[in-house]
Amino acid sequence: MNKLDNVTGYNDKLVLEVWTLTNEVDDLKKRTVTSATKINELQKLLDEKIKELAKKTQELEDNAPQPENVLRIIAIQNEILNLQKGVSNGTNFDQIAALENELDALIATIEEKNNGNCRQILQIIALQNQVTRLQRQELEFNQSSEAKIAELENQLQETRDQLNEKKDELKETDSRIPQLIAEIMGLRNKLTELERTLSELKRRSADKMEDLQSLLKQKSKQLEENTTQLRAVDAKNAEQILKIIELQKQVNEIRIEVSKGKDETASEISALQEQLEAREEESARCQAQNKDLEKRLGDKDAQCSGLQDRYDNLQDKLGSAMNKLDNVTGYNDKLVLEVWTLTNEVDDLKKRTVTSATKINELQKLLDEKIKELAKKTQELEDNAPQPENVLRIIAIQNEILNLQKGVSNGTNFDQIAALENELDALIATIEEKNNGNCRQILQIIALQNQVTRLQRQELEFNQSSEAKIAELENQLQETRDQLNEKKDELKETDSRIPQLIAEIMGLRNKLTELERTLSELKRRSADKMEDLQSLLKQKSKQLEENTTQLRAVDAKNAEQILKIIELQKQMNEIRIEVSKGKDETASEISALQEQLEAREEESARCQAQNKDLEKRLGDKDAQCSGLQDRYDNLQDKLGSAMNKLDNVTGYNDKLVLEVWTLTNEVDDLKKRTVTSATKINELQKLLDEKIKELAKKTQELEDNAPQPENVLRIIAIQNEILNLQKGVSNGTNFDQIAALENELDALIATIEEKNNGNCRQILQIIALQNQVTRLQRQELEFNQSSEAKIAELENQLQETRDQLNEKKDELKETDSRIPQLIAEIMGLRNKLTELERTLSELKRRSADKMEDLQSLLKQKSKQLEENTTQLRAVDAKNAEQILKIIELHEQMKAIQTEASKAKDKSASEISGLQEQLKAKEKLNARLDSKNRGVTHRSLKLFLVILGENILTSLLSLLELEKFQKEMKMECDEIQHRCKEVQLQTDQNQEDLLKMQQQLREKEAAFNRLQQQLRDSKDDNARLQERNKSLQEENDKLKMNLQDLVVDPETVVHSTKVAFDPDTAHPKIILSADETVMSVAQQRQNVPNDPGRYDLSLAALGKTGFNRGRNYWEVEVAGKTCYNIGVARGSANRKGQLKLKPAEGYWTIILTKQGVLKALAARPLDIQLPAVPQKFGILLDYKKGEVSFYNADTRSLLHTFTGNRFTDKLYPFFNACLETNDEDAPIVLTRVGSVSWID
């Protein structure tokens, strides 16, 4: 700016300086309001800039021609800049365009003579802003259009896919032909409409873009011409001027960007502030809960030791009973019982040693002692007892059964226990009675006692399960009966929906019959099962009793001690089962609580990290939010200044009225601020007291001096009531209350005498009318919005009803079976349509009348306001402008108060919602606390260890079982597969052929019958001819299908068994034994470096290659997050980075790590699906040069690579992602069922 020539370009420099300073002042004002730390520094800088701006403005007014136009142009530029800072939308662009038109008109008025380059400079600034705005508008319109076009194209593709699916379904079915044809016609109509809409959108977008580009080109050209002209007329200063304009443009762009950033974060800061307060409260609660939980932990430790004390007490009794056995006559019996008891004790101690956290050394020492004692007793048993290996196996089986009983009860558990019990019975039967004491009898009693306990438990659980299922079915039965009765009642009361109701009643009756049959069958099966269990329980109980009696008879001396030992061991086992079940029942609960605890800890950590940032933001926000109050205080100062300028002699009563009115408003506002303020309550209360005293003083003066003071004071009170109502939510009740108060107001104003009362009546009339005009404008706007919304809603309902009516008419033309029902539905829709049209017409008429009334009243009140204002100026020219200014300032203050009130209401609503969320969270925390009372840290560790042990055992058993099944089935499947594959296809074709022939015969017979009926009945002639034509077409179709079955082998689809080729697999790939499951290891395997092996991509080929025919295979990828499957040419590159596209010999689809399914054509194509398939089918048609991908579960086509010419042998191709993890699922080759569904 300093480099500009002060002589030749003085006016130009002034214009640029005023323009630049205006922008700087506007920016500093906003920064002063929003800043929290540099407010004094910014205020000082703002004051300096305001003084400098005032000085330069004065210079401009003194020296430049038409200074008012120049200043208005600069002001408009500033308005445009502020609009550009806001959200971009159609309204914004329209406002900016209107201001630009005004700008162009003003610039055209600037005289070039004696004005330097002023006009040229302003023209360049304006054009530069317009070019920037048009470029931004072009970009945003282009993005919006592309998004809309993409959305329509997606809808178009989805509709095409649906249409193809329906066409495929039409080929495969005979039962739903009319319905499918109707759906196909509907989809075709939708397709046509979408294509038309898309074409129209593209045309309109192209036209709009062309207009924008044309306008942009025009403005750019004008800018270039003006720049060139400026350089020509003022070569000395031109570059400096252009540089100043460019720098100011960059500054403005930065301001716009900063403003948008502030707007985007404002709501976020407010929400985070509330979250911060909630988090602090929650943190305090959590700390209190932690102390409580620590106390409960100690209590729980003491409580949990009770079960162990019972167990130890029973163990002591067991040892005492064992010592009482006769060592001579019952030596072998005692040995068996001791080994059995010690085996149980060792097993129990092992588990306690693993899970204990405090007594591990003590328990380990005891375990070592018991293991030594067990080994000693086992050796004695082997040395002295006959068949010791059978006895030891029996004891081991008993232990296995006990462990199974500790687990969750289910069908599998009971089956395993039953199998072990059968083995147990068989082994006990092999124990010889001679020279073996009561060993066989003891083992038999132990086994029977366990069986009786197990059967009692199974009986109880089966009974509970059956009762639950029966209760559920009975509930469904009752619900269906209730629905059936409702439909019957509805049938009695209506005439319009009879066919539809009859159909629904028949459906409910069928459902009722099926439920009754299912319930009866369940009760019968449950009774049979219960009878079997009770019979078996009775049998085992009897055997136990017999064996017990027999033991007492043969060994009266030791029998009671033996039975006591068995009973004590049974009680100990029951305690073990009880403990194990308690652990299983709480394991999932502990796991869930642990996850919730981790989540809460993470959330707490995030909250703490946010606290510092929130505190800083909160300070900035407080400073920013004070702007509204500053505006209000500023207006109040202006109001006081204007009041002082009133003439105290000629307008004394007028001034008194205005002062009382103003003070009344101020007192009311201060009362509300005193209630809501949290920091300035004392200061506000003091100010309120002062204003109340001043109001009382002025009210007394008014009562002493003005005629009819009570009427005046009532008028002011009514004005205040109206203001409070306007601050609330706008609705019909509010408007009615305000209108009633305004009527009372008009009546009171009419009573005010004009004589000896100054302009009092005139002033009150103007205030009232101004309020009424404002209220009517607001009411007009809101009524207009409400009416438009209601009309739009009715028009949507009307269009939906018309569409439904057209659908039913189309359906009526295509069917013969549902004619009565369809006619009833069409009549109902016509009635609904008529009613909607009548309602819409009535609503539009009433809305128009209401709007006309409002506009008429608004016009009337505006006219009255204008007349009263003119009259006031005529009768009191001296004070009129000050009075009107006071009233106008009051209006602005009211607007601010209303705005603040609405903001508070909105905040209150949001706070209420957050409070409800807080209450919900507190309830959740209370539930978690309740659960935490029953869980301790040590229990958690114990249960997790046991749970992991059980899962590991079950997993190993499952893996062994699966391996055994695979080995058993593999050889049979391999031998049968090739034969079955060909036989299956042949049988399918034969069945299809026979079916077609049968259908052909049936259609021909029907055709002959119809021809005979055609000759017999003239009345049905037209309909039968149509039917004849339809049957003929079906006949031709069947013949064509019949011909299609007799095709050459090249067209037959072969379901192919595919296996992975280990010689091509990447070294990190692990294949299953049957080469059908592919996983990825973390380390490379030691495999030969074959030339055909993939070395970088985690890929493998199939073993079998194809060079003819149509071959189909299926690949399961359920749970896998990233993969790439398809077909590869045998000669395709396998080394280094692969280029997966048809030109390089790969025809594949890929699921990316972002979850997007794509076909890797020359240009990758997205495959849009609601959900990614779990299993893919791949069809290679070698002759046609096509590779197709299907969703194997839904049998829907996903994508086809076409237009290829194959010459090499092609192989199945499979590729995993480079970055994988241990949890990632494998790729599995599955067996293929029937392929008759493939065209």
C-alpha cells in the first residue's frame, strides 16, 4: 500500500485503504468477541483500526467524488464476504447474486472523470469476488450432481438385477407365473422411470453446468479486460493495486475457512462440555464404588471358604470310616475303596492347585503326598487283588463320569455318561467273585448309586425343559385363538374386506391346527420319555437295594462301614459337582463383567484426555457466548442516550410513559437473569433493586402528572405480557392469547384522552401497532410453512393411493382367482382417493383464506402504523425522531431477548435428554454393581482357568472326532464321487425330460378340452381364445425346453471336485490333509522352491485344469475378511507382484480389507450387495470364453467376465491377503450339489 503513488493515485489509494480497513475492523470485532485470552490486546488494536478507518473515510468523503456510492460498494463487498463464510446453499447463492447485481449497478454510476482508477479498482474487486464465487458454486454443484447421478445409477442397476432375477425365476416355476409377470411389468416401469429421471438429471446438470461455465468465462474475461485496462491507464500503480487486491482476497479466503471451522466446532464444544460434567460425576461414583467392592471382596473370601470346610469335614469322616474296616477279612475291599478315594482326592487337589492363588505351596505338598500314597496303594492292589487292571479301569471310568457330571447338562453329556456306564457294567461283570472278597459287590453298588443319581438329575431337568416347551406352545396357541376371534369379530362388522378376512381366518385355522398337533405330539413324546426314565430309575434303584442287601448278608462285619464310605464319597462328589456348576454358571457373567470393566476403563481414559482440551474450549466458549449480552447492553446505552435527548418541557408526559415502559422491561429482564445466572447474581440483584426503585419513582410521577395513569400502566403491563408470550414456543394457543391481549390493548388505548396528555396516546398506539405488525409477520411465515408441510404430506398420500390403485388394476387384468378381493380393494382405494382429494382441496382453500386474512390484517396494521408515525412527526417534530428511535431500540432489544429465550429453551430440551441418558446410565451402573457383589478377583482367575481347561478338552475331543470322521468318509466319498457326479446329472436331465413330457401331455390334454369347450360355449369365446393362445405359448416353450435338454456335452454343466495344488502354494500356506482347506501361517514352511510356486502373493492354484466344457465349483469364505478368488491361465505369471486382470491371465473377484467386493476387470467394478456372500460358486464356460461368479447360497449371479478367447488350460485360483492374523478364517473348497439351476 505504501508503494502506491500518492499524487497520481491518491483517490485509488484511499479506496483501497478504506476497503482493507473495513475488512480488518469487521474481523477484529469478531475475534474480540470470541477470544478468551487476548481480549485486551485485540480491543486496543480494534480501537486503533476504527480510528484509522474513520480518518480514511473522512478523507475519502472530502476528496473523492460520489463518496457515498464508494462506501456503499465497500459495505456490499463486506456483506458478500460474510455470506460466503456461512453454509453454502441455494439461499446464500441467491442473496450473493442479488448483492452482486446491486454492486454492478453502483459501480456503473461511478464517474471516471477526476476519479483516478477508482471505478476500475472497484470493478476488478467485484469481478474477482464473482469469479471466486462462481468457481466455488461450480465445484459444489458438480459434486452434488455427481452424487445424485451415482445414486440413480445404483438404483438403476439394482432394478436391472431384480428384473433379471424375476426373469430367471419365471423360467424355473409354473405356479407363480401371473404374479411374476406383474412384478416384471412393475420393475420394467420402474426401470423406464429411473432411466428417464437419470437422463433428465444429466441433461439439467449439463445445462446448469454449461450456464455456470459460460458465466464464469464471461466474468473471467471481464476481469482480464479490466486488469489490462488498469495496466494501460496507470502503469505506475497497476501492479501494486492488483497485488493489494490479490492479498486481500487471500486474507478473505482464510477468514471464510476459519469462520466455517468455528461453526462446525461450536455444537461439538457445547456437547463435550456437558459430557465433561457427566464424566466427572461418574468418576466420583466409580471411586466410591471401588472402596465398597474392596470391602465386599474380603467378605466374599470368608463366605466362599464354607464349602471347602464342608468338604474337608467329609474327608476326615471318610478317613475315620476307612480305618474301621477289618484289615484281614476285607483287605482287598479296603484296597479298592482306598484307591478309589485317593484317585478322587488327587484329581480334586490337582484342580485346586491350579486355581488357588494363596495356598499353592501347601496344596502342592499335600498333592505330592497323596500321589505317593495312591501309587503305593495301587501297587498293593496290583500285587494282591485278582484282575487289578479291570478294577483300575473301573475306577478311572467312575472318575470320567464324575467329571462329565460337573459340566453343563445336555443331551451329549448324558449320552457320553450312558456309554461309559455300559462299559462300566460290562467290566464289573468280568470281576470274579472267588478269592476277591466283596470287590465286585462294592464296585456294583458305587456304579448303581451314580446311575441312580444321574437318572434323578436327568428326570428333573427333562421335566423342566418339557414344561417350558409346552408352556411356550400353549402361549402361541392362545395368541392364535385370540387373533382368530378378532378376525371373526371383524368379519361380522364389515362388508368391504370379506374375501381378505376369510383368507386370513383360513390361514389362522391352519396355524391353530398345526400348533395343536405339535403340542399333542410334544406332550405324548414327553410322557413316553418320562415313563422310560422313571422305569429305568426304578430298575436301577431296585438293583442298588438288592446289591446293598447282598453285601450286608455276605459281610455283616464290614458292610456298614463300606456303605458309609461310599455314601461319604458320594456327598463329596456332590459338593465337587456343586462347585463346578457354580463356576460354569458364573463364567459367562464374569466374562461379560470383565469386558464391561475394560470398556469403562477405556472410556475413563478417553474422558481424562478430553478434560484439558475441554477446559480450554470452555473458556473460549464463555467469551464467545457473551456477545448477545454485549449487544443488548449496547442497545440499552443507546436507549438511555436517546431518552435524555427528549424535550423535558413539551414532551414531559411522553417521556414519563417511555421511561416507565423501558424500566418495566428492564426489571422483568433482570429478574430472569438473576434467577438463571450462576456467577453475577449479587451484581445483578443490586442492579435489579436500583431499577425497581427507579421504576417505583417514575410510576409515582406518572400517576401524579399524567391523566388516566391506571390505563397507561395497564397498557404497559399488557405489552410486557405479549412480549413474554412471544418468547415462548409458537403455536395456535399462543397466537390466540396474544390476539386477545391486543384487543384489550386497542380498547384501552382508545380510552386515552388526547387533551393535556401530549403524544401519549400516539406513542402507545405506535408501540402496539409495531408489535402487532411483527407478530403478524411471524404468524404469516409460520402458518405458510405449516400449510405447505400439510399439503405436501396429503399430496404424498394421494400419490401413494393412486399408485396402489393402478397396481390393483394391473393385477385385476392379469388374474382370475382374486377378482372379488381385488374389486373390493379397488373400491376401498377409490373411496380413500376421493376423500384425500376432498381433504386436500379443503386444506388449500382454508390455507389460502387464512393467508389472505393474515396479509389483509398485516397490511391494515402496517398502514395504521405508518399513519400514526406520520401524525406523530406532524404534531411533535422536535421529539418525534427520538421517540421513534427509542421504540425501534426497544424492538431490537425484544428481538435479542426472544432469541436468547429460544436458545435457552433449546438448551433445556437437550439437557433434559442428557439427564435421561444419565439416569439410564446410573441404572446400568447399579445393575453392574449388583452383579459385582457376587464376583471376586480370585474367583475370576479360578473360573477363567477352569473354563479354558474345559474348552481345551472339548476342542481336542472335537478335533479328534472330526479327524476320525474325515478319515472314514474320505475314501468312500472319493470312490463314489465320480460315479455319482455323472449319474446325478444324467438322472436330473432324465427327471427334467420326463417332467417336461408329462407337462406337455397335460397341456395338450387341457388344450383339447378347451377346444371342445370353445365349440360348446359362445359366451366364453373371447376368454377361451386368450387361454388357448397362452397354452400354445407354454406348449411351444416346453417343446423348446425339451429340445434344449438334448444338447451336446459341451453345454452340460459339470460339478467339479477341486483340490488345492501344494506345488503352487506360497510357502506360508498350510493345506489340510485332503487338500481342501487353505490357511495362512505366520512363518514360511520348509517346501521346495518349485518354479511354479507363488513367491510373493499368498496364493495357490487348483490341482485340476480345464481346456473344454462348462465346469462349476464352490468356495466357502465365511468369516474371512480379505480374499481374491477366480480363474488363472496356466501360463500366467506367479512370481513377484501379480497384476490381477484378464489381460494378464487372471479373471477374479476380490473382497478388500475395507469390506468392498469388486470384479477385477480392466477397470475394477464394485459389486453392490446388501451383504457379502459366505460361499461363492464359479462357472467356467471355456467355449464361450466366460467366467461367472455366483452367490452359492442364494444361487444369484454376481458378475460375468465375457468376450474372452481361451487357448491355454485354466486353473482355479485362490489368494489370501498379505497381512492376516491367527483368527482369520480359512478358504474351504466344498462339495457341489445339484447344478440344474444353472442355465
